[in-house]
Amino acid sequence: MSQQLAASTVRPPSFGDRSLEEIAESRERPVDDANGALPATPRHGHDLADLRDLLAVAERRPGAVSLVDTVRHERIARVEGVGRAPHSIAFHRSLPENTREGAYAYVQSRQGWVSKIDLYGGRLVARARGGTSGRSIAVSADSRYVCAGYYNPNHVVVFDADTLEPLTRIRTHGIDPEGESVPSRVCTVLDVPGQRCFLVALKDAGRVWFVDYGTDDGSDSFPVVDDVPVGPVLHDALFAPDGRHCVLASQGEECLFVLDTERREVVDRIPTAGPPHPSPGAIDRDRGLGFAATVMTDAVTAWDLERFEPVADIEVPGDGMFLNSHPDCDAVWGDVIFDSGDRNDLLYRIDPDTLEVADVIDTSKWGEGRSLHPEFTRDGDSVYVSLWDAGKLLVFDAQSGDLRAEIDGLETPTGSFLGTRATDP
């Protein structure tokens, strides 16, 4: 086992704490969006016709988010002050309606800040710090709440989505697969489709909690209504296309556990070629296939979406983390960001018919250093890739792999998140 994976499987002996009052005291509101201070229409020099074409790009070192128009391939705004190492970005669920009400994104940084940003004016609206090492964030289906999970302290915090006022904090502690009672880091938070609850994955306890936000008494109590044992050393997760089954990565067993969110139990297990990393998600509905990168392994595992069985382990040019796909593109794009051979400047494209790598793209010709996190445009015509060390974005033709555009002037860009994610769980 590599040192990097071993470190992720060791349970920390103890965690700090951060009270709800301390989180509330950290809250800042640079702009009061309740008094008409924000623009009623986009202020980007030109109107972006559809907010689903807006790409939010995390800039790791400065703690900023750049907003990019993926129709014109132009950076149109930069929002600072979201905390160092922005890690997760989620959108207001009304964003596809292209109205003032839905023109917001929520950013969680590893420094622990949760920030609300205005997508019309490109400004920081509010922020609050729930701890350190923030890893996952989700917006409720009704956009009333934002739920953030933390490694330190071991808790989840539910915020009011309008004001970022913290409403509750839930300490995460559970019985792990060895029967020990342990504090647990929170590795994944998702909204469960159609159930008015958050799914919270406890990394060290190997369990999933269902946190209800749909109570009728108006108390905002957010009870944990189910506690489901899953498997050792959980990590990221995604929903299958049916919206019912959640596929959770287990670094401890090198598999994907399939959780039926209606029955609230694990119903299947998909072995993978190595420690899996399934999100942000490469799903081919036409061929009935899902694809999961495997960290520290030169392979991608393809699995059957209906039978939840492995189909093939596809040899790829290095150790990667991120895969992505689009229904209108006949290729799955991936990176090799963790490659131990120092070739983390490569991208590859998998042919979903042959289940082989069709071609490899060397990004070093456009800038030295790591390339990562392919993200499709809404129409599936182009793919955005971050050049972490070179400080730029590359835009490729999704079908041919030819370079279409370069966007300079970013500082340590990493993850990119398209506005279409507003409708994802």
C-alpha cells in the first residue's frame, strides 16, 4: 500500500471542535443581497444567455473562483476571498431558470470556508467558516439549505442558503466495520433525489447517514433518520442514472458499494482495479456503462449500470482521478494527475465501444505541469481542462481532441464546475 493511500486509511486519534456559536461569529456578509445591492441582470460586459453555460473554476493557492463563459471561451469575472484551496462548488437549484433568484454558487474550501457568490456580478456575498479541511457540499432540492461536511472537526453543518447563518451542526461518530466506536471524517455530502434529505458519508466509520430537512414542524431540527453500515474507508460517491442507487467508493476494499436509498441498505458491490474515485461521473446511458477512475492504479473500471457488475479494467497511461463524459460525445475523457512516473501532463480518451484508450494528449506543449479535471460544455462540443502549474485553461474539441482555445491569467486552477450541475443530486 502506498504512503498516500495508507495515510487516508488511518483514523485520526482525535478531532478539534467548533461550536455553532463560533461558526455564527465567523460569518461575514460583504454584500447584503436582500436590499437590492446585487445587479438584476448579468454584469459581465455581455449577457450570458444561459447560466448553465457558466463555468466556475477553483483557483487553489489564492482562494478564488474564476467565472468563464463557455460559449465564447472567455473569463468574465474573478471572485476572491472564498478560502484557500476551494474544493467543491455547488449551484442554486433555480440556476437553470436564468433569474436573479437562482444566480448563486456555493463554494467550500479546504480551509473550511463556505462562501456564497453572486454569478451576475461576480462578487462574494457571504461566507462562514465551519472548521478546517472542508471536503463536500450540497444544496437542498428547494435551495433553502446548504450542507457542508468536514474532516476537522468531525461534523456536518447545515446553513441557511440565503444568509449562510449556521442552523445546526451534527457531530459524526459511529461504529466502524471492526465494531469500534470512532469519530469520523465526512467525505461526501449529497442531496437525495425526491426524498428531502441529505446523504452524509462517514469516511472512518464506513457508514451513511440520512439527514432529514423536510420536517413539517418548521423546527429546522435536521434529524438523522437512518444510519446505514456500508464498508471501510469511504471516499467520494455519485448517483446512478436512476436517482435511486448511490455508488460509494471504498478505499479500504477497493470497490464501489451500491446503496439503495429507498430501501436504505447496501444491495451490491462492484470490485474495481484499485482504490476507486467515481466522481464527478462518467456515465454512458446508451451503452449502459459507468466508468470509475482508480487512484494509484493505471486502470479505469467500467461497470454495468443495471447489473452493477464490472465489465472491464481498461489500461490507461497513468494514475488519475477525474473522468467525465457527455451523451453527445463518443469518448470518455480522463487525466493522470497522480501518475507516479511524473507524466501527469497527459490526458486520454476512452472509446466506450472498444473499452480501450483511443488516444493520448500531451498538454506539455501548451504549458508545463499538471493537467486535470476535464469538464464538458453543456452541448458536449468542447472539453475544458485545467493546467494547474501553468495557470491556464485549455479548451479541446471533444470529438477530435484538437485544441480550440487557451485562457490565461489564472493562478493554480484545479477543479471546474459547469452550471448544469445545478440539477445534479
